Amino acid sequence: MQTPSLIELGMRPFFQQQLSLDELENSHLGRVVEHHKTEVVLLGEQGTMRFALTPGLEQICVGDWVVFDDSRILRVLERASIIKRKAAGSKHAFQLIAANIDTVFIVTSLNDDFSLNRIERYLALIKNAHIEPVVVLTKADTCPDVEKYCLQVQSLDSLLSVIAINALKEEGCDLLTPYCRKGQTLAFMGSSGVGKSTIVNALLGSDELKTAGIREQDSKGRHTTTFRSIKWLPNGALLMDTPGMRELQLSDSKQGIERAFEDVELLANSCRFKDCQHQTEPDCAVIKAIEMGSLSIRRLENYRKLLAENEHNNATMAEKRAKQRAFSKMVNTVQKQNRSIKKTQE
């Protein structure tokens, strides 16, 4: 493949305006197209380059634009968008997933994996980053009533794009091509085994990514992608493939949750009390909507769950940051005292 120009890699005035004259004259610009444990792969006008992730370098993720010289990465440019989650497990920290994305395909299969709650979780994450979401329902050939599932997803947001496909058919992914414009960056998100790699291979026109089946007993998939990377599509779009994520904890995502549940937020504005909890309060517009059947109890419960989770994770990470500040202050105090004692002894 011919080395792409920066514009073909997604360069925009937003990023160009961040560069100083010195950087334009004495350094280079590239985009992170692969992220591994100890190194990243950049693509720029100089071609493909590998750089080690050195201590002290700010956190980098796939999709980032970085300034570099012949030996190292100098800095990361401000991001137009960033998708992040609470790190898996008990860690009280953020994990960066993807940067500078234009459209995210939320991929879920029409089998036991299908979950409106999980789709809402992804929507909150993506809308928090101000990125366009598109829901892709895969394995349509195995589902006897595809339209029913499409309507369920569409009910979450009347303006949401919902596409059902059979990625194994040659023309199965044609419905996605309008989003694959030259210079646009796309990302796929979804659980393992839902068919993300199959879709990527179809868009690439080759079996570049490994695929694996699902366990029949529970429709759970097996990880086939082990690191985040950006692929170059034949029509010029940039496509990101990410490992499946079984755990997607939200934090710092209150605005995204509110955007994903705009119907609940609008109803809440009509409640008699501003601090209405939508439980037993009189003149509660949310409870009235549930009684009338225009809002499901499932959606309200998931809304509450995501808000509580976000608040808990925010508090946990704030506590960790406070402890880190206190520890740094203590270290600085001890070092200052040691320097003072040393001077006295001299």
C-alpha cells in the first residue's frame, strides 16, 4: 500500500492548529495505528514506525496523533474525542480505548448475546465522547424475527441508526459502506464472538483477522483480537478493531448517560419535585409513563443502575487521587527535611 498522506489518515485543522512552528520545522506527525503492551506503531508520511512506550510519556491509545522525532515520541496532541472506561477489575483508574473516532459501530448478535441494557451502556459511553453511534445487529440469518429486534433497539432513540446484517454473505456489509468515507475513522465495539472480525474482514476484502465460533451452550464468544489496531480500508476509511470487552464500567460519563436516556431526562423535568427519585413521589411523570406503557421499567432501572455505577466509580477514583496527592506531599516533605538535615551536617 502506498504511504497515505496525513489528510488520508484523518488530519484536520483541529490537530494542525496545535502544532508550533518549531514542531513543524524540526519534528514529524504521525497517527497511532497499533497499541501493544510495550510499544506503539505509528503511520505517517515517513511510513510505518515503531516506538517504545517510555516511562513518563503520557498515556497513549490507538487513534492518537503524536509529535515525534527520529528517536522518540515527544507529545500527544489534544484529542477531538476519546472513548475511555474504568479499568477492568479492581483498579481505580481510566483505560483509554480509542481516540479521534468519527463513528462507532456497536455490534451485537441476534442470539443470546442480545441485550438492550448492554447497548444502552455502549450508547452512554459513545455519546459521552460526542461520537456518532450506529448499532449493527449481526447473524440476521439465524434470527426468525429480525424486525422485532430492530424495533426494540430503535425504541431507545428514534434518531439512532440500526442496521441488521449477515456478515457471512458477500453483500452483507454493503449497508455499512456509506459510513466508510475516505479519511473517516471508524471503531467497532461489542462483546467477543458477535462478529466484529468477520465484518472487518468483509470490509477489508480479505481474511486478515482471525475469527472464531461461539460456545453453543451460552452464545459466548472467544477473543480473537488481542490488541487495538487501525486497518486501512480499500475505500480510504480507517477502521479500528478492538478486543471484545466483557466488562465495561462507566465513570466520568454522566453527560453520556443523560444523552443515552434523553426520554427519561425529559420526563423527569415534568415531575412535581426537582429531586424526584421516581419511586413513590406524587405527580411523578416517569412513573406515570411506566403505568401508561410509554416507558419500560427495564429502561428506568438500567438508567438508575448506570448513574449509580458512574457515581460510585467517580468517587472511588477521586479517593485514589486524593491518596496519591497526600502520598506525594509526604514524600516531598521527607525529601525537604532530609536536604535540610544534610545541609546542617555539612
